[in-house]
Amino acid sequence: MTDHSPFVPITVNPIKFGTDGWRGVIAADFTFERVALVAPIAAQVLATEYGSSTNSRTVIVGHDRRFMAETFARTAAEAIRAVGFDVLLTETFAPTPAFSWAAKKLNALGAIVITASHNPGSYLGLKVKGAFGGSVSPEVTKKIEALLDEKLSPAAEPGKLEMFNPWPSYCEGLRVKVNIDQISNAIKAGKLTVFADVMHGAAATGIEQILGIPVKEINSGRDPLFEGGAPEPLPKYLGKLFQVMKEHRANNPDGLSVGLVFDGDSDRIAAVDGQGNFLSSQVLIPILIEHLATKRGMTGEIVKTVSGSDLIPKVAALYQLSLFETAVGYKYIADRMLETSVLLGGEESGGIGYGTHIPERDALLSALYVLEAVVESGKDLSELYSNLQEKTNFSSDYDRIDLPLASMDVRARLLQQLQSQPLKEIAGQSVVDCNTIDGYKFRLADGSWLMIRFSGTEPVLRLYCEAANLDEVHKRLNWANDWANSV
């Protein structure tokens, strides 16, 4: 008998926490039933981990601006309340760091945040934050996963559920860390024009709320489809910002201008300088280190991931700051922040955090420091960067590509090749060193480097390169692409 059913079988992936939370496709992986399962178990684990130190029974529940995010957050809150915890549920969208801030500030057990960060619009997710104000460790998320087969019983007496606005306390917490009046006065006087591309995400209204004056916000409306793209701070999604800033530059050739870019839940940042150049965190981190060390007199360790630019250690050395290198992933930076005095920790994908704040990526705080650096110096970001290159006698370009592989079997073959036949030469340059803290980072004879990393959960090869110029960068990335396709 022929089956004329119009329904297509859907593969539902298991609930598994990645580098920062559990994410899945809405209605397939990410459903109300699954959120109602995960949220109370996460609350129970938070109570086990942080109950004695906080003496609290309260869990924060927040959300971003994705499709039905507020409804999923309400589902999570009700499920947590049903097993006996008190819940503070946000009355509005807000940045993920705002909920981490609230968890620590309000002495809660932690926070559950409904967000899929920078993923495309078909995704939603759930992040778990600890009482200390940052992402819980992989050990904690493993405990949550281990309990997913156990259904928690309703409490004899449900907890209380109250609404709260996370913005005021969070904004004040950021406001005191920079010279707000100096930045605001420069904007009012027309000396600085600020463009904020919030990518239809949770940073919307943020800069204005903190500064108390209007800025030129772009993509501020809610669009759960993100105009068919993704809320990720990459040049390919910033056409509108580039165009608006180009028009502004033509009409205002002498004033300073800065474009700030925020991802979907405002924990990653990028920028566009007054000349229209895209600046990733590989550029912003060195600028921020110099500003904090020289203008604010701040000290502490600089923490970078292995994929970070070589300019970062050179700037750290310039200002006599110690450096610590980690595997890729902000969780490793956060762990270091909990162990020692850190000035700044950053990753190449846009996450930057500060030891004087919470152990969490925070794009709005980074944005404020960027604006402060421009105002105090009176220089465009491009000039601040070129000055650093001169001071360190180091200049470079950087790029990264993600290469989809045909299957996990291909991934296994490539990994086996790297282990059994180590690369001796790349794009005509001999390999002088290989760092295996995370993937394979090959240092070449001319000082450039190529890094090969595998995604742990999908058949994707991540290729990173820093070299003297973009031609050399792409030459090495193309070589790596060809190598991967030849195995």
C-alpha cells in the first residue's frame, strides 16, 4: 500500500548542553514539553550547587527577543515554581549578561535564560547561569543531563512567582564603570556619532538607557527571522550599518563616528570604525587592553583563547601585564576569572569580559569602554589600532572559515591524518611548532599561524589564520581547505 501521508519524519536530537547551553530547532528539538522538563531539573541542580552559599530558593528566568521566547520563559518559570522554587521572571527581553548580573546581585541560585544567542531564527535555547554571575561549568550541565530521565514531583507548596525588570540595576552596574558624562557630552556636542546595530536582538535600547540620550540604533525592531540571516556580528550581516555609516561619513567628514554591533543576546561585540572598516574582537581586545591599562590604570592578567591574535600578548607585554592562554570557549576564561585577578578576558568570536564585573561576556560594557577610549583619545578606532601596531612593531590580518564536512566519518579521517602524519609544511611555509591545547595550531616559519579545529558535535572543520596580510591569510586558508578535501 502506498503511503500518501504529507508528513515528513522529523529527527529529534537529544537534549545536550554545548559550550554555553542547550540549543535546538523550535518545534522539533526545542519544545514546551522539553523546556518544562529541563528547567526544574536545572533549578534543582543549581540548588545543590549554590544553595548553601546563597541560602536562597530563588531562580531568575529571562529571555531574548526570539520567536515565542517570552512564552517559553513563562513555561520554564511555571515549571520551576511547581517544584517549590521561588521565581523572578523578567517582564521584558534583556541581554543575557543582565540576567547573570541579576543572579549575583539578587543573591539568587542562578538564572535560566531562554536564548539561542547568535544562531539563525529557527533556533531557541536555554542557558544556565550560576549564583556567581556566569555560565555554569560543564560538570554542572552534565549533572542536569544525567537527571533528564527523572521527572520531578510537584512540591506540596509551589513557590512564588514575581515579575521584575532587569534593566535598571544592570544599567546602573555598567554606568558606574565608565565616564558616562564624558561620553554623553561628546555625543550631545556633535563630536561623536554612535551607531548601534542591535541585529533585532536583546541589546535594543541598551546604549540609550545607559547613556540617557538617543543614539542612532539600527535594526532595533523585533524580527524573529533576523531578515533571513542570523544575529551574529559578522560583516556579511551588516550591510545596513555599513551603508548608514558611509552616508554619515560623506556628510560629516571631520567628526568621530563609531558603529557598535551586538549579537542576539548581547554577549558578543564587534565594531565598525569611522573609515568603514569592520573590527572584530581580534582588533578590539588590544585597543581595550591599552585603554584600561593607560587611561584607567587598571591591572590584572590578560586571558586569551588559543585562537586569539598575536597582537594581544604583544600589547599585554607592552604594559607589563601577565598573559594566560586557554582553549577556545568563554567558559575557560570565566574559570580563570574565578581563580585569579583578571583585567580582561576575550575570545576571537566576540566575547569579552572583565574581572571587575561578572565572569561573563558582556557586549554592552565592552561597547561603553570602546566609546570611552575614542572620546578620551579623540581618535578614531582605526588610528588607535594603527598606533598599537606601531608601538608593538607588529601588524597582521586575520580570518576564519567554517568548512562543512560530508560526515562525521570524514571528520574522523582528518583527525587520524593529523595525528598519524603531522603537517610539516603549509602553503610553502615550514611548520616550526604545533600547539594542541585545542585542535592543532601550526606556527609557520614566517611567524604566521594556521589553526585547525573540529566541532565536537557536528561535521564542521574550523580554520583560523593570522598572517602579514589578507592575501597570505587566504592563501593558507585555501591550502587548508584543499588539504581537507583531499583526505
